[in-house]
Amino acid sequence: MNRADMRDKLIMRIADMGFRNKLIILFMVISIAPLSALGLLSYNHASYTVQEKVYQTMLESLSQITYSMNYFLNDIEQLSMYIYSNEDVQQVLSAGSSDRSAEDRYRDGQKISAILESFVGFKKWDIEIYLLGKNGERFFTADVLPKQYRNINANWGLFRKARLAEGNSVWDTHYTLKKLYDFGTALGNGRLLKKIDTGEFLGFLVIDIMETALVDKYAKAHLVENGQIYLLDQFGNVISSLPKHQIGTKLQADFLPTVLQGTKGYFQSRSRQGQEEMIIYDTSEMSGFKLVSVVPVKEVIKESSSIRTFTASILLAGIVAAFAFAYVVSNHITHPLRKLRQLMKQAEKGDLDVAFPAKYKDEVGQLGQSFNRMIEKIHTLIKENYEKVLQLREAELKAIQAQINPHFLYNTLDSINWMARIHRIDDISRTVISLGELFRYSIRKGNQFIRISEDMNQIRHYLAIQSIRFRDKVSMEVDLDERIMSFYTLKLLIQPVVENAIVHGLERKSGPGTLRIRAKGVGDKIVFVVEDDGIGFDAWRPDGRTEDDPGTGTGIGLDNLRKRMELQFGDAASLHIRSEAGVGTTVVIEIPQIKQAGDEHVQDYDRRR
């Protein structure tokens, strides 16, 4: 079933509903549509407002963390500057490696280590400090000196940036390809060390910030479940993240170009898995680092679940109230119509002693008054018709009294028969006998169904009379299946057809002709065929007459026969006529096989129709 058929079927189903149900549906649609629209708009506005508040709150939180991180990075830069300007550091890194004894080097190492440890423990920063002297001295607070700090490569990463900055503080994202050398460092601060008075190159100062130190700063911004937060440098490389991400690699995300171009704000994006996300970011004015929070929209929508529940409750209450109102109003409006329909059903069953109590003068009241006038008119018509029927019956009674007594007619025909037999005029005798049987058969009252054998006997009587009339002009052939003789057929079913064949087909033929009558059983049908080789015709009307034929001799045309068959059998019977001018006519009648006669059988076919 296609969509158009389903739509038409739905329209028909609605059209077939009762008027009260239609009114209820109409009221519900009129009420629910604006309620639903208002609820949806209210929920969307409230949800949007809640989300905006959440995003603004998260942005403010990021701004606070950015400020705290700026303060932290500023402290690191001041620390590196203090170490750079420290006299002991300047002296130790300025000393040549060949001018110092092992004892001096040990004593200097203890002195520098104490200075570095004091800085590390002052604020309990999670950092590691490395002093890398040109003279080969290496001082550090870590347990192990990383491989990349053992030999200074002035063209590598942090060292290159520090060399180009010529003593200013620089920042670099930590990156390692081998996890073996990953000491948990997230960010490195570097500075080129020079002798203050001469500007001589002394080495490099590196302060590595552990990722835990940064995570402590921004972890509080990770407020939404299943969210992510990234600390990126100005090129989009990951400095630190939650959940863990490969440090030093460029963040692979569709929203990254927008974040790198902007300074602060939030916007909606879609992940590569198709999930809607809200991107909230802020940029450090000091370092250019960007703090980015990725929040799944569905998690934020959970915050507005109470609004959704409240809106749904209001909408449900509105629907219940609208239904109650619609039911009461529609019931009040349709009650008079239902009362009128009940009175009409009573009138259909024959109870005409009904009247509609029209209380109001609206359309329903006017309809009820019209119904009352119609009932009064029906009463008048019934009375007039009853009087006419009485008058007609009285006229028929008088006509019956004036008719010839059937017994007198039979006795007269019997007298004629005996007179013909006395004078040995056999043709007259046979004709009178056949005429009497036909007369008795045609006026006999009772059931409309008779046995086929009895009906065929009457056909034989009719053919006997016609054979005396036409002599050798008409030859007649009768072929009957003996197995169907005990079945029943409709009274006077074949006789009008036979009469039409003789009178309108064979009688008008210039030469001799033949009439054939056949009857047989085919499946669950009885088939009668009446065939003649008379004059035939090219056109015929639905009543079975030719265009130039005013009627049949019996007054029972084929149209009457067809109507009788339809009334008795419905679609179970059929009548077909085939004719050709100059060739002849064939009439085929099919009726059901009837094994018993009576009103019960007729009612069975009525119900089947």
C-alpha cells in the first residue's frame, strides 16, 4: 500500500467517524497545537538560556584558570631570571674546567644544588631545574639528567629558541618519541645564560614543568562528564590535556583553526564521530597559550532535564483539561443530533408515534421540526394509501365477481373435447386438452418453483398446439437430460422464450424452420438453450424485443423474465441472447440447481444476494 492509499484510507476513516468524535478531535487539535507549540518554544528558550549560562560560567572558569596559569608562568620566568643573576651561579659557570680541582667542583656542586633545591621547595612547585654550563658543568634537581640535556645542541628545540632570544625567557612544548625518555614533562622554560658584565656565553638554564603542575591548575575546569580539556600552544600543539593526549603533537580536531584564529569565546562543532560538541576557549595574553574545553552538548542538555519534565507536565495537564472540555462541549452539541438519530431509527422500524422535542431554534431545532413535519406527512400518506388500497380491493372484488367461473371454463373445454372425440376430430381434441392444461397451469396459485419435468410437460402441451397450427412449417426438437428432471425451476421460465422464438423468429420465416430446446446440468448449474433458425435480428433492446417489435404475444417480455430471475436468484442466474439476421436466434438461460422448492429456498438466494 503506497502513501497515497494510506492517506485516502485515513481520510475515509476520519470521515466515517461520528460527529461527536470529530468534534472531540477538532477541539483537541485546536487546543493541543498551540499548547504544544508554546511548550516547545518555552522549553527551547529555557534550555537555550540554561546552556548559555553554563557556557558562560565555563568560559569565566577558564578565564580564571588562565589568569592563575599566567601568574604561575610569570613566577617561573622570575625564578629563571633570579637564577640567571645569582652571583654563585655566574661564578661557577664562568670558571674554566681546567682551573678547578675536584674538591672545588664538588663544593661548587653542593652550593648550586642547595640554591636550586631551595627554589624548588619554596612553593612546592612540581618542576625540575637544569643548569647546563658551557664548561661542561651540569646541575639539576631531577633524579636523572635527561639524555637531551647531556650534550648541548644549540640548534635543537628549546636551546635554539633560547639562543635566538639572547637571554630572554622562552617556552617550548615538551616532545619525545620514546616513552623511555618521557619524564612527565609538559612544558619547558629556557634562557640563554651570559656573563652579566662581559656578555660571555655561559650555557643554558632549563626549567621543566611537570604535567601534574599544569593539571592542578585547570582540572577544576573539567566540570562536565565525558568532556575534554586541552592546553595548547599558539601553533595548536598539545602542552597538556585531560584525558591524556600525546604531549607535543598537534591536536587533530576540526575546530582547531577556529580556536587558533580567535582569542576567547565558545561555539558549537561536530566531532568526527558525528557528536555535537561545544568548544569553549580562552587565550593567555602573556604566553599565547590556549585553554580549550570540549563539552558534549548532550551532557549540558541534562542540566535542563528538570525544565523538560516541568514543561511536559504542564503540557500533559493541558491535554487532559482540553480533552475534558472537548468531551463535555461535543457531548452537549451532539446530544440533540443523537436523539434525532434514535427517533429516525424507530421510524425506520415502523414506529411512527415519535416526535422530536425541539427546545431551541438553531439548526438542530429546525432539523427536528422538519422531522416532525415529515412524520406527520407520512401519517397522512399512509392513511391516503390505505384508503386507496381498500378502494382497489373493492374494485378487484367486483371484477372477480364478474369473471367467468374457472370450473365452468374447464367443464366447457371438457365438453368440447368429448364432442370432438365423438365426431372423431382428433386435432380439436388434442388442442382442447393441451389448452386446458396450459390454462390450468398458468392460473394455478402457490409456489413459484415447480419441477423441471412438470414445466417441460407444459412446454410439450404448448408445442402440441403450435404443431397443429403450423403443421410442417415448424419442426421441433426437445433434448432433455433425465438427471435434472427431479430438480426445480422457476414457473413460466422457458415458455415465454419458446413463444418468442416461434412468433418472432419462425412464423415470419418464408420457408420451414426448426426449434430446438435443450436442458442439461453443467457443474452446479442448470442450462436451458432455446435455439431457432428463424429470421433473427441485428439489434435488440434490454427488454428482449427487436427494434420493430411492439411486444410478445403473452405480454411477458424477456425483460420481465430477466427481472424475475434477478429477484429470485440475483447474480447466480444469467440470460444471454445471440442473434443474427437471416441466421437465427439462440437464448441461453442458466439457473442454480434447486433440489427442493419453497419459500426457504427463495430466502436463501435473497440472503446470498
